[in-house]
Amino acid sequence: AALVAASAALAEYPEKPITIIVPFSAGGPTDKVARDLAEALRVPLKATIVIENVGGAGGTLGTAKVAKAAPDGYTLLLHHIGIATAPALYRSLSFKPLEDFEYLGLINEVPMTVIGKPGLPANNWGELTKWLKDNQGKVNLAHAGLGAASHLCGLLFQQSLKMEMTTVPYKGTGPAMTDLMGGQVDLMCDQTTNTTAQIASGKVKAYAVTTPKRLATPALAKLPTLDESGLKGFNVSIWHGLYAPKGTPKAVADKLNTALKTALKDPGFVKREEELGAVVVSDARTGPAEHKKFVGDEIAKWGPVIKAAGQYAD
Ligand code: MLT
């Protein structure tokens, strides 16, 4: 009877709107990926997809909400590297990344850029490092909380430069970008999905990219890498994945993974990602097992790095 009910449920799934929780504010890079992906998922899933922004605590509040949601396939999580860095940042984390979720597949890789407020009196990396040294102790660095990509990059950036900056937390780098453009904060390290347009329009200053190789995106191609600028080995690339609560029926999870694979081949989605400096992952990386193994490897990779920086949220 249970089998019949389950297969009946699957036959209908989805029969109502699906909510994708984004654990950061609207208008930020995670939100952009989610809205673009939702657009590409609508046809394969034949469902209305609603984006719900649940910001706070570097993405851990929204992530915890999905971990506790009903495992019926109607509440999903779209999150980034923060799901793997949170265990090293929070001693009492309210979710276990590898135990509390069904892994539905990786989505993309996104480089980061070091950007500054429009009035910052430095127009390239060399002038920026001089300005940073001359203003030691007075520099405000924006990020989106412990667990955010902007926090991770900012942490490594300060470590590499051997400088302490005043860090200003936001619920997402969408609102942080507004303050940066307004000059309320000086500096930020953020994903190209959020910075490409502002850099191209000259609304912020851009100094470097965080990946080992320069980027092909026209507005970003002239930016040097941090590695070539002297921060040897600096390499931060943000990735996104899709998750459902543990216990979601396998048939439903498989249907979502299949729809994701289709969405990642949607020409419009791929084009929008590339325009923003992001790269959609290859088909081989979108399997649930590959996704879960990758997150496990990332937890193992970033844990010691973060612990060495001695940054705890609690
Ligand atoms: C966002 O979407 O606001 C960002 O992902 C925040 C961050 O991780 O820096």
C-alpha cells in the first residue's frame, strides 16, 4: 500500500509550486543563480517555482530551515560553498551538511573579484595595496556573514595581505553592493555574478580576480589574478548546488536531478551564466553521488584553512 501511495505521489509530483530557498538576500549572486535556474527548471519540471530569500548568519539560517522542512520535494535549497565552510565556523551548527540533505546536483562555478567603492583613490592593484597599507586599521570590508563566500574570500584576503580590516556584515552581497556603490564601505570580495554589471558600468572599482587564471568575460578580462599580483597561490572559486531535505523520496529526488541536468543544458541559462563570468558544471559533475563527494572534499579542504584563521561565529 505504501509503495502504491509513494508511486502515486511521484506520478503527481510536482502537483503544486516548488519553493527554492536562497539563504541570502534578494538581488545578490546566490539569488541571481537561483532565479536564472528556476527559469530553466520550469519546463522540465512543469511546475511553478517560487524563490524564498531567508538571509542571516552567513546562509546558515536558510540552510537550517530546509534541513528541517518536510521531505516532500516542495522545499529545496540552492546554496554555495558556504554549506561546506559552515561546520568550521559554527561550533553549534543546526544542520549536518552530509547527513541532513539529499544531494540533487552541482550547478556552476563562479569566480570572485576584489572591488572597491567608486571614490577609492586607487586605480589598480599596486595603488590599492599602497592605500591599504596607508589606511591600516581604517578599512571597511563588506561581507555577508560567517559562512558567506564574501566572508571566506575576505578572510583569506586579509590573511594573505597580513592586514586586519573592519568587516561589515550584511544579509547578502546584494545590499552590501548598494552600500559599496554609495561609499559606505570601502572594499568587498564578491562573485562575478553580482559584480560584472557594476564593474562594466564603472559603478565600482575592480582590482583583481580570485581564480588562478584571468577571466574571458570582456568586462573582467583586464583584471589581473591575485596570484600574479603577488598573493601567490590565491585561489577561491565559488560553486552552487541544489539540495532537498533528507528523506525526500528517491523517485522525487531523481526527478529533480533529471530536471536539473536538463536545465543546465538550457542555452539561455548557459548564456546568462557565461555573461556573468560563471561556468555551468559538466554533466559528469551533476550526479547526486558526485555532488555529495565534492561537498565532503570541500569540507575537508576548507576546515583547516578556516580554523587556522581562528574565526568562529559562536
Ligand atoms: C549572496 O548571494 O548574497 C552571496 O552569496 C553572499 C556571499 O556568500 O557572499
